[in-house]
Amino acid sequence: MNRSRAPLIMCGVFAYCSSAYLGFHLYKVYNLPTPPATIADPMHQRITTCTHNHGVYSAMADRYDDEIGWDEWLMGLERRRKRAVERCNGLVLETAAGTGRNLSHFAKNTTTESLTLTDASAPMLQKAFQLLKAISKDAPSTSSTMPPVKFSVLDTNGTIPPENVGHFDTVLDTFGLCSMQDPVQSLENMREMLKSGGKMVLLEHGRSDFPLFSEWINAALDKTAQFHADRWGCWWNRDLEAVVRGVGGLKIESVERFHFGTTIEIVAVKE
């Protein structure tokens, strides 16, 4: 074989295999049964593997980072997380903090005075606590710049502790609203924990609004939503921009979308 042609042939083989693989999975998705018309409505979404969504996360806490890390790397989500954290300042509350995947970015954010990590799943939050200890042990220079960190088991669909009402300058949520039983109630509680003029930073995934392709993408999300939710506790087909816009007392400052419109960053201010 001519050596000069070898890279071209290898690229052709890779492109063919990738196309065949993608085509096979698209064929499988579009041959799935049509889901109920309410499949994207949070009030009708129920996982079948646990009583509560956070039960899925508690069951997989020990392997969560290993299983999701590759997907996040492929999608470049570390850069999105970093940018979301850079928007935080003052007393910061992170909801649905999970295993603490944003912790390393907070060590580089000098405008954060304190950080409170909350999650409805105690095992996930325990992993975040272990990560913070590992950061302190393995990277002393990083831990020295980390703001004071508190941990609290908190379901944003439940009753908010009185001491948290109107207490925080920033509320951050990254990929959490998709797993909350009632995202409207969660957002209202998140708003109530903000000071007047405080900022809500949301990095989420959901329905696409991408020109030409949104109908096709959303159909695929709907058809696979139940399976995905049962495995991950996450409903990836919610229209979260519409949900946020429907919550009173918030003024949206910016909206940006990525990944064909399925990843969305929203910054809103409490009025």
C-alpha cells in the first residue's frame, strides 16, 4: 500500500464505520413505539425503578463519576461547568450538587465567599465530601484557595429551612432540574433562597430549539426518555427554558444554547 494513501484510507474506514454505527442506532430509535403525548410534561413523568428520582442516584453513587465522565468529556461539559462557576459570587448555594463535579472550579473562583453544597441524595453528597478531602490532601495549593464549604442534604421540592430564605447571593444548578420531581417548585424554592437581586445560574439539558433539526432531535429524546430516566434519574426531554420563564419573580438576563440546542445556560436575577 502506498504510505501516502494509508491515512486517507484509514479515515475513510473510520467514517464508514461511524456512519454505519450512527445509522444503526438512528434506525433503532425511530422504530421505538411512539410515547404518550405527556412524555415531556414533568407532572406526568415517573421513573419505574425507584419511588423517588434521587433513589436512582443513591443506588449508583459509587459508580456515577466513572459512568458519566466519558460522556461529559466528549461533550466538553467541563468547559461549560467552569464558565457557570465563574458566574457565581458571594455566598453560593449549589443545588443537586451530586458528587461535587464543580468543586475543582470553585477553587479557582476568588469571588465566592462560601459554598454550600446540597443534594437530595445523601450517598451522592458523601462522594462530594470525599472529593473535597482528596483535593485538600493531594493538591494543597488548590485547597488553600477553596472557599469554606458546607454540605447539606436538601430536596428542593421540600420545605426550605428558614435560615436559608433570602440568604444567598448566587444559586447554581448544573444538570439538576432534569431530575427534580417538580422543577417549578424547585425553581421557586431556589428563588426564595436568593437575596433580592441575587443571581440564579442554571446549566441544564433538555429539548432542542435548533433550526431544521429540533423536531427530529426532540422526537428521539421523547422516545428514549423513559429508558434514560429509569437508568439515570434524569428526564432529558423537558423544555426547561419554558419552565424557567414560567416562574415569577425572576428576570432572565441571558440564555445560551449548545449541542444542537439541547444544553442550555440561563442566568436570571431575583426581582
